[in-house]
Amino acid sequence: MTTKPGSAATEAAEVWSKADIRDYLSNSALTVGAGTPTDAGAGWQLPVPHPDPIIAAGGIPDAASLPSGELEAALARILNSKAKEVLRYGGVLGFEGLREVMAERQTVLDGMSFEPDNFIVHNGGSGCLDNLCQAFIDPGDVVVVEGPSYSGTTRAIRGHMAELIEVEVEDDGISVDGVAEAIQRAKSEGKRVKLVYLNPDYQNPTGTTLTESRRAELIDLCAREQVFIVEDATYSELFFDEAPPQSIYSMANGAGVLKIGTFSKVIATGLRAGWIQASKEHIDALGRVRFDMGTSPLLLHMLAEFISSGRLDPHILKMRPVYAEKCATLAESLREHCEPYVRFNAPGGGFFFWFECLGATSKEVSEAAAYEGLLFPPGTAFYLDKAHEPDNHVRLAFSNASLEHLREIGPRLRRAFQRVVD
């Protein structure tokens, strides 16, 4: 666009060309920064001089199994029967019909009695987390998170100007002793811990599951300290053989626990639909600080139709063995080709495989693997301190890779290690 000399537009352009955008940014924008593709669930980007790259970076459902035809049919039925209703604003809590279906389903899954007003629907799990932080976090409040933890989650919490304390994830899940120490340390510094956020089932990125005994200990600790637990149940239904322990929410009978669920992993990430399950008092508080005019009624009506017509549960049952086979295939490929270089415990569900690199750093291995056409983020991407030491873990996402590619990961990774180690 061109402007006439001396015009108001020209003068404005001259003034703003001398301005520094950093002088106008919020503290949140200055603190958090632009983020990485991993933060947003996208693929890890590195140069790939390979004709057949394997993308093992983002945790997305198996593309060949997406129920696109059934979703299309559900959408068509809704548009044909309720067009006027679904094509207008839907309210803060989300379409009541979907919340009714969810209440019925969660009553079975959690063994508790729920009503629609125990749920608020959002733009995916990330929208749920944003709403929780908006309702419960003031700048300077402390949130305890797992270390490592999904980088998009920690970035979102930091965006609300909270202070994060990382507690180690062990083979049995987050260290409850570590949580207790973090709470006491914050209190000794005059700070208030508001939330403990965790992904207890098939955790992203480590794939670990919090044991039942640790769940009970965490509930007791947080009740004594009056700290809310945020239970992210994103992967809870995607188990391979045995179901995970009883949910934290159910064990606590909902007291002091806010549970996040999402349709992104059990159906498709592009749906962008998730929910918070909590007491009516907490749902009311969450609704007070929601200002986006709600989630798409068209989408939520379609999901209600899809679930109530009996399509969701059979789809999840079909997907469990699909992901189990993928995980087993990857584990076998690593054992066969990379035994001198890696150490791991295979997960019992979810989308991710976390392994330790022997004799090399995760950065060295991820960069060398890119030249072999294998893309994944180094483990440091999942710690608050991106220079985390020891820098020797890697996350592979197996959920969307083909079995052929999963078999090929071992040989390519071995060549990557040979570039670095041998």
C-alpha cells in the first residue's frame, strides 16, 4: 500500500516505525515468548534431507482410523433437524445436551453421580487449562507441575504469571514427597501454592502412570495444605491391557479436584473440544471468568449426537489395540536395533514413548536422527529449564506413525547413535 507524502497515514507510519513493540507488550507476552511447535502440538522442525521422513513428534490420533464418516453423518443430521438452534451462540457452559451425555458417561467411568452442571465445555484441553488459571491464579501464585511435563501446558500456566515449581516424575509417577517439599518451600518464602497440575495416566511425555497409593497420598497432602489438584485425564481411556487406577477425582469424591477431559485424543485433535469436571460451585466460578461466548454449538451438538448414538465407546475400544500394536512394534524395533544405546520402560497406554540415551545427549541424537529422516523433540523441550541436566531423554510419539515406519525407527535411530557415539 502506498500513501501520499504528508498524509496522516504517512505521518502515522513514521511515528510507529520508531516505536519498540516491547514497550507495549503485557508482562505475559514478554515473559512467555513465542514458544515452539511442540508447545502447540505440532511437529518438531529440523532439516530433513531424506525422501521418506518419519514424524514421531506430535501426539495425534491414528489418521487412518479417524471416524470422519460417522462425524459427517452426525453433523448432517444436526444441520437437517436443528439448523436454527446450532447456528447461534450457545452459552458459557456449552450445549446442555452434550453435558447431559457427558454426565451420564462420567457417572459410569468415575462411579459417581454427575449432572450437566458439573461440566463446562471448552476449546480443547488447552481452553480448559486457560479457564482454570483465569479463575484460580493471580500473578505470583505458585503451581506445582511434573518434571518433565508437556511444554504447552507449562507455557500456558506461565502465561497467567504464575510461578512454576517442577517436581520429578519417577517410575510410579510424580514424587509426592517432592510435592510436599515444593509446597513447604513456597510457604517458607511467603508464597501461596494454588494448584498441583498432573497428567496421572500415561503421562506426556514419560508415559508413566501414577500408582493408586501415590494418588491417595497426594489427595491427603493437598487436602491438608488446601491446594487444588488439577487432574488432566487426556489419555486415561487409551490403555492397552489393564485400565489405570481409579481416577484422582473419584478417589477424592471430587473434593479439591478439578478434572480436565478432552475429545482430542480419543476422537480427533481438530475437534478442539474438551471439558472441566468439577463441583457445581467450581463450575460456577469458572463460568464467571469466561469471556469468549462459548464453544461452537454446531460442534457440540454434533458430538452429542455422535456419543448418544453409541459411536464413541466402540471407537475407543477399536483404537486401544491399534495403539497397543504400535507401541509394541516400536519397543521391539528399539530392542532389536538400539539395545546398546537406549534404556526404557514401555508405557501401558497413551501416545508416547520416553527413553534414555546412553552415551549421547538428546540434542545430539535428535539432530543426528533428523539426517536419517527421523524427527522428534529432545527431552529438554519438556522441562522448565531447557538446558536441563542430565540432557539424555527423548520422546517419540507413536500414535500416528504407520507400523512400517515404527519398524524403521530402530534402524534409523541406531544410525543416528552411530554418528554421535561410535
